[in-house]
Amino acid sequence: MKNLFDDFDPVSSKQWKQKIQFELNGADYNQTLIWNSPEDIKVKPFYHSDDYNPTSGINTKATQFLICQNIFVHDLAKSNARAIDSINRGAESIRFTIEDEKIEVAKLLQHLPLDTITIYFNLSFVSIPFIKKIEAVAKENKAKIYCNIDPIGQLAKEGNWFETKEKNNFETLNLLSESISNISLLSIDGGLYQNAGANMVQQIAYSLAHANEYFNQIKTINQPIVFQISVGTNYFFEIAKLRALRLLFNLIAKEYNHKFDCHILVSPTKRNKTIYDYNVNMLRTTTECMSAILGGADAIANLPYDALFHKDNEFGNRIARNQVLVLKHESHFDKVNNPADGSYYIESLTTQLAEKALTLFKAIEANGGFIKQLNEGIIKRKIQESADKEQELFDSGKETLVGTNKYPNKKDRMKDDLELFPFVKIKPRKTLISPIIEKRLAEKMEQERLKEEI
């Protein structure tokens, strides 16, 4: 069969640019049509096969991700019942957050279909006996469980290491890795950097440098490492960010003979979410989950539209879960394998983000590594510089949040609807380092509006 396109002469990128310049009527091409991202990536008005440089080895099959439900464990029986209900309503994995090591893991997981779902544990402590109980359940039920232990993330976020009976957190991890083989132990809290205001190059580089510390400190890593990542609304950039992260992780892991791909668990960012005109949060999280899907997330835990100001509730959780169910089962992402592959724009962004992140990663390693720079305050300072730039764009109206700094509804009243404190909380305590603080863009503006409410 004759190819239709054989009847047309190919058009080079140079010819396209000449045509655009002619149509601009004398306006400068670079100043008019090229914009610069916070990562110093120049975004062109068109991309062409002349510049096509495919990134290989990235799996972005769009229906292979798990729909994850977040559950904070306070009441054991209620948490178990909620997990069962969430599975019955479409969730395919559960992420339990546990602060009390007295929680009976076997009872928490009873009656769950552990042979068909995935379980994540975010623990606010590190306890060898507790984790061995988790492994026993996993072994007995042939369950896939990720413990998501992240002492470096604890240091970055809280300013202190976990308290352990062993000499330090790395000794604990080494003891665990030597005796446990049925569950994954390690996690990287890359979402912290995004929610604190880091740009995408920093998010990738810091997450990788964070992981590299574990490769250097832990003798045996015989399970996949979980990257808990947050994504924002820069749609195509976020797709490319996840692809670049996976690409670079595999590059670094190869140096340590680590043969497992990373496991990326994605949640929408809190940084651009608002308490006023809060229904817009559903639109934001929808595009963010789409970016996660097309970027190759292994699991997605959506953020309820009212998570900032309402206590955990059935309605908000059901809406958040249904958003991802619709994307997975009704949006036809399964009609194409690797839907992001071959897009000149996404491939170009992936390559540029990966190159810039690798350069920053190498600079961190050349200057003593991630923990050293964390202790010296360099990581926090660099993130704060990026956050300040983004905050300035928001305050000036150049970065838009509809319903907040663009088209706000002045009749909105939120003062009596706040069940949670939605702003940065200051916890006076003694810390080893100054912690990295997560902060939303709209906080100052929202606080001013709350004061003006009658």
C-alpha cells in the first residue's frame, strides 16, 4: 500500500522556523515564542523530528498503575474496615500511615485480599521487631508489602533522625536488610522537595542523591526502592520529570549492581492547592494524576479536594478515588502502549531535565554528598531560593491559581468550614538541622482573606 505522505516533500525544522518568522511580521522569534521555565529550559513553539532523541527503557504503559488509598491508622478496627471498603470500591493498594508501634499489624491487615493488592506502610518510627511482624504477615500471605522507611527523609523533614536502640539509623537498616528479604524496606520522600518549592531539576537530583546515600550506607538492598513523588500542574513537564527520574535512577543503580527498577508512588502536590474555591482542586488533581499516569507511575494516591481543611471523610476520599478510576478505566489510556513515547516535546523535556539533574547530582556528590549538604543547610537554602522565585511569580499574578489570585469569588467564606489548620505549623523543638518546610503558594493570601471575613 502506498504511503500517503510519500506525495509530500519533507519539511525541515529550518523551513518551519523560516515560515514562522515570516508570519511574525518582524517580531523577534526568540522573545515572542520561546519561554524559559524555572528549570532554565527554553520551550520552543514547535518540535521536529530533526531534534528527536528518543529516551529508551522507560515503561509508561498507562493502565499498569495501582490506585492507592491513604489511611491514617488511629483506631485499628476502623482502619481495617476502611481498607476493606476502599478495596471493594476500586482501590488496588493501601498506604497505611502508622505512628504507634503498638499497632497489631496482623489485625490491621486481616480479611484484606493480600494476595491481590499491594500494601505500603509509612512509619513514623523504625523498629526491628515491628518490621519483622510485617514480614511475617507478608511471608504467610505471599503479600507484596513496601515499608517505606526513610531516615534521611525524616532528618530533612523533621530535623532529627529516628530514635533507635541501635547506634544510628543506618545500623538499624543494615540489620534489617541482612535479616529481611520478603518486603521492601527503603523509600525516598521526594514529595517533600516539591511541596517545599524545589524546581523539577532539584526534585530529581535531590531524590537521586538521597537514594545514593542509601546505596553507599546499606550493604544489601535486595528489593525495589520506593520513590514517593509529588506532581504539580505543569502537565508535560511533570510527565517528563517522572520519566527522567526513572531513567537516571536506572543509570545510578547500575553502578551498584542493583537490578531492580525503582517503584514510583505519586501523589498530587499540596503546593498549588487552595482553601478558597476549593472545587478547582479537583481539576488540578485530575491533570496531575494524568501526568503521573503518562509519566509511568507505579501507583497513584490521589489527594482529596478538601484535604487541606477537612478531616478525613468518606465523600472527599470517594471523589478522589473515583477520579483515578475514571482515568484508568474510562479514558482509553490503554489503547496505546507507552503513550508518551515518540512525542518530540516530551522526549526533549525528558532529555533536558535528565541532563540538568545529572549535572546537579554530580555536583552534590563532588561536594560531600546529600547528607553533608543537608547538614550544612545548602539543600534547604537552594530549595528556598526556588520557592521564593515561584512565590514572587504568584504574588505578582504571573503564576495563576484560578479562584485565588485570578477570578476570586469574594463571597466565599471559609472561616467556619476549617476543621484543620491549613497553614504552616511551627513546632518548637530541638533539632539537629533546620528542617525543610512545606508551604503552599496561597497561604499568605488566604490568611488575609480569612481576617477580612465578617
